[in-house]
Amino acid sequence: MLEAAGGSAALEAKTERPVEKKVFVKTYGCQMNVYDSQRMTDALAAEGYRPTESIEEADLVLLNTCHIREKAAEKVYSELGRIRQIKDERAKQGRETVIGVAGCVAQAEGREILRRAPAVDLVIGPQTYHRLPAVLRRARAGDKVVETDYAIEDKFEHLPAPARKAVRSRGVTAFLTVQEGCDKFCTFCVVPYTRGAEVSRPVSQIVAEAERLAEAGVREVTLLGQNVNAWHGEGPDGREWGLGRLLFRLAEIPGLDRLRYTTSHPRDMDDALIAAHRDLDKLMPYLHLPVQAGSDRILKAMNRRHTAADYLRLIERIRAARPDIAMSGDFIVGFPGETEEDFQDTMRIVRAVGYAQAFSFKYSPRPGTPGAEMEDQVPDAVKDDRLQRLQALLTEQSQAFAQSLVGRTIDVLLEKPGRHPGQLVGRSPWLQPVVADERAGTVGDIVRVRITHAGPNSLLSEPASGPAEMTKSLKGAHV
Ligand code: SAH
Ligand code: SF4
Ligand code: F3S
């Protein structure tokens, strides 16, 4: 009797599921980090870790960090201070907390992180995420682990494919990294050091992942790369493909109705990619094409390897192919040696292009980059003043672009419930958030709406029918 009871208890112990652990992931920086965080979450799910939104209940806290500007990197250390307190509190209750630092700060600073923040248990760079489960096991056994080699093996081959359930929970749009790293070495930028050399994922891997996403209900995929338009690979036809050809292949996947890509470098915008903007309806009319500055002298010092005139000519060709394309860009003010005249060249190029959206930053000297060593660093107050003037112009332009949509009929991909009952929020082809009436359709539908109002952050709409209209190009708008 006793024996029998003991036997069944042993059996129960064997079939009992391992205790579920929880992981809290916080992501900083660019979309590629968002994608990487998802892939790490998928890898950890296979180890029994479920995501949580509450840091206090997390057995593993993972910060996926960004090193692009000083502020971004320093934020990580203040966050680590806060997490250490939580770890101490949990320890008092006998609960273990593993703290991990991933991403570009991990790659750039490695062991230094353990010195500055001794509560950290593991540091893992972007090239080695497939080793995370093994690294985690070592950390839980009491080792402090720093894993920042440039792995020779293909991490994507070793990471579990995104699970259908996880993809569904993330919504109807998805990121898909196709290219990583950068060989361009702009003199202000850390990315070539943190992400390593340019590597393109093979066509078969990309197509298989895009098909899985589509099967799980994703309608829109954004291809990611630090230099996404430098992507190249051998196609199934044995020919060398560039991003344009890849987009045509992805457009054949049933259910995928919208394609985007980011971030592009002006030097890698080839004819085939411009032709894709002309011929491929599924490729959204939006292009993020950073120029950084408008002065040739500064562009040269930045090692961008193109002039302002090259950039303007390129945009003219792109707009000839796709007149309703919305341009987006990145700008840096206060690069070493930038004079007021150089800055005025930036203002001029912004006026000449007419941006629908843009990101602008004060130059931040980064350790190990040539820019940090340059003389003539610009005082912070001057940077502040230039940034303010540039942002005022860019805001005016994005508002003018949004305003140009009022009264027009456009297609919107509905992504999630809105803030108020009866509302859904989606995106326009030009990436603006659009508030729609739930009578227009449900999440995952691409619906036709008429824009009734342009607010500072989103467009309002009413259901509509009939053909979608193109936008008036902002070219030469000289706002
Ligand atoms: N690969 C992309 C951009 C990567 S970083 C490209 O080539 O355009 C994203 C943006 O951050 C850059 O476009 C740049 O505008 C900004 N940035 C990069 N390094 C910076 C620095 N040291 N200081 C300020 N802004 C920076
Ligand atoms: Fe950085 Fe320049 Fe490479 Fe872009 S192209 S990631 S800005 S080095
Ligand atoms: Fe930041 Fe690394 Fe992306 S430095 S912008 S997270 S590539």
C-alpha cells in the first residue's frame, strides 16, 4: 500500500512539468533590437521561460541595449541600478534573479559592464544570441559569463523559428532581419564595431520565415538591416539577387500584402530597387533614406561617400518611379567642424526634399570612432540651437504632409484596438497611424477610409469606398 503510494508519487514527479520561469525583456534602440528581442524570447520559451510585463516577478531580466548615442548607453546603467534593488528584494524572499545585458552596449563594453554593474550575471553580444540558452545555464550555475565573440556559425540557423503562437500574439505586422552589420564606417557611428561586418541572410531562409509569418496571420513585413539595401544573395535561379529582386519574390507569398524595408544607405539604392518601387504595388510608398547632413564638406568628414547633389538626384529618380513616395530621413547636427553655413546647407537640403517624417539628433562623440577624436567639437549649446531649428522645420513638413491627406481616400491596415471603444488603429501606406471606426473592418483587414482630420500624431478617418488615391508629392513644396 505504502509502496504503491510511493510509486505513484514518483510517477507524478516524473510527469510534472518543469516549474515555469518568467523573463522580462526591455528593448532599447532600433527595430533590429526589437526583432532580436523576439527571437531571444522564442529561444527562451524553449527553455521554459514565459514573457512577463512585470519586472518584479521575473526570474530573468534581459536588457537589449543600444550604443548609438551616449544617452542611450548611459540609460542602461541607471536601469541596472534599479534592477539590482529588485534582485536584492527577491533574494530576501529566496528567489533567484538572473540579470542579462544583450545588444550593442554588451558588444561594445563586454566585461566592463560587470565592473560597473556587478549584479549583472551575463553579457551577450548580438552575434551570439543562439548561444543564450547555454550561457543562461552557466550563469545560473554561478558563473559570470561574457559572450561577445563574432560567431562563425550562422546564428539564425541555430535559433528556433518564430513560433506561430508567439507571432499571432505580436500582431499583424512583423519585422524580419535580412541583413546585419555594416562596412561603411561613417566616422560618427558605432554600428560597424557593435554589429560587425555586413552579412546577408540567404534567400531560402528569408522566404521560409516570411511564409511562416504569413501563415500565422501577418499581413505586413518590414525587412530590416543596418544597410538593408546592401542585401544580396544567390537566388533560386542561380543569379545574384539584390533587395529589389527579393521584394518581388516575397510579394508572391499569399497573405503578405504590404512590404517595407529599413534602413537604406543612399549608395546602395540601385536601379532594380527603384524599379520595385515603380512596379510592385505591395511595396509601400515610403522610404527611409538618411542623408545626415547637407554640406558636402561635412558629408566628406562623415565618410558618407556621396554629395548633397548625388542625394537630390537619387530622390528625383525615386520620385519619377513612384511619385507618391513619402521620404523619411535621419539628421545629425553639430558634427565636428560644422559651421552655421554647413548647418544652413542641411536646412536647404531638407527644404529641397520635403520630408514626410524624420529623425534628428545632436552629434554624440562615441568612443573608438574617428569623429570622437576630431578637433573642432561643436559646443552643446550650439548643437541644441541647431537641433531646435531643424526640428521646427521637419515638424512643419510632416504636418504639411499629413494635412495633404485630408479629404483623400486611402487604404489602411488595421492593427489593434484604439484608445476609445468603437475605434481601431491602423497605418496608412505612408506609415502614419490612422484612427478608424470599427465598422470599417477588423484587425488584420486592409480597409478603405477617407481621412477627415490630421492631428499631430495621427490621422482620423471615416469608412469609404471607391479607389484609393495617391498623395500629391511634396517635392518642391519648400515649406
Ligand atoms: N544604418 C543607418 C543608420 C544607423 S544609426 C544609416 O546608415 O543611415 C541611426 C541613426 O542614428 C543614424 O542615421 C544617425 O542619424 C544617428 N546616429 C548614429 N551615430 C550617431 C552619433 N554618434 N551621434 C548622433 N547621432 C548618431
Ligand atoms: Fe552607421 Fe554609417 Fe553604417 Fe549607417 S552606414 S550603420 S550610419 S556606419
Ligand atoms: Fe543601437 Fe545597435 Fe541599433 S547601437 S541603433 S541597437 S544597431
